[in-house]
Amino acid sequence: MFKPKSPKICVIFPGALGDFLCFLPTLRLLAAHAPVDLFARSEFAGLVPPAVKVRSSECYEITGLFVPGTAPAERLCDFFRGYGFVYSWLGSQHQEFVQSLQMASQGRARVFPFRPANLGIVHQVDYYLSCIGEMGQGSAISLIEPKPEIMAWCKSYWARHFLNDKPVLALAPGSGSREKNWPVTSYRAIVEWWISQSWGRRCDRRARRRRKRRARTSSGSFGSRS
């Protein structure tokens, strides 16, 4: 792997959550060598190692590299001059972006395709690792340890909704393009199965117990009036 002279590395990554999980092993290795500024989706901030600072990839420092026909502004050159090396999985097919990034970083940038050409043969985890010369580190997805504030929120939510020791099914609404998402009928089928197999039976038992208690209470009340 390249050993940068500067103590900071710039990483530009455009993927959604599933892609980012595959990218995490590569990000962890980079962060083990130097502090990393990651330009990606801001919501990934809760998933990254401590040495990684997340900034939105929609900021001027990134979008300004796509302006065609002009050399990168001095502001961009000053910004990227502070990095020992720049890794980007964004913009490999945009000539303006690649040229601007190379000029702004004084040739210290490496721009890769977002996905490997032989996708399906090489796992995405291994592909991202190979980009930094770390092929063979394994395809296991990194364990993500939730931050303390996330665990505190979860504990509070579970207690507030009386979910402790209860079966819970979480359904994600989907992400990315329409063809990657389930139709509503598929979600409905899962919910109906869950109700019939687990939570529904529990609710039915509780409902029966409540009806029995009400029946006993009503019987006792009528008996005292007679």
C-alpha cells in the first residue's frame, strides 16, 4: 500500500449503504495508517472508525471538480494540497473530474471505477482492497460497533415501547433504484407471516387474557348488585 508523506488521506466514495459496508474493510486499513477525510453520504458518520471524519460528497470541494473547460480553482488546489494521497471511487468515467482532481492534488490522486469490470467473479470487498494493494485480506464484512449514543437511544426506544424480551421484525423501506426495491405486496406478505407466526399469537393470547379478566370483573360486579 502507498505510504503517504502527509498525515492525512482523502477518500471519495459515492456508494449507498450496501456498497459502503463492502468498502469498510478498505476504509479501516487506510485509517490505520493515517487520519482519513471521507467524502460520502453524511449518514455514514455513525459507521466509520474513530480516525475517519465524514463530510458530504455534495460539498463544493467535490462538486467543483466536475466543472468542465476550466482549471480547478485555487481554493480547490489549496484544499487538496493538504493530503498526502487521494483515493476516489467517484468520477472515473468523467474526464473533467479526473483531470481536475489530478491537477488539484498535484498528481497524488488515484481514481478507480466504482465497481469492478468482472463483478460477480471478484467480491466487492476484495475489489476495493485490491485498489489499495491489499488483496487477500479476506471478504468478511467488518464488524460495526454501534456508538454509545446509538446504544442509549436503542435502549430508550425499546423501553418506551415495551419491546424488551419480545420478538421484533425490522423492515427496511428499500434504497437505490426502483428495481432494487420490493413491491408493497411483498412487504405485506412478510408482515402477515410475522403476525401469524410470532407477534400475532402473542397478541392473541394477551387479548384472550384481557377478555377473561373483563368477564370475571363484570361477573363479580353483577353478582354484588343482585
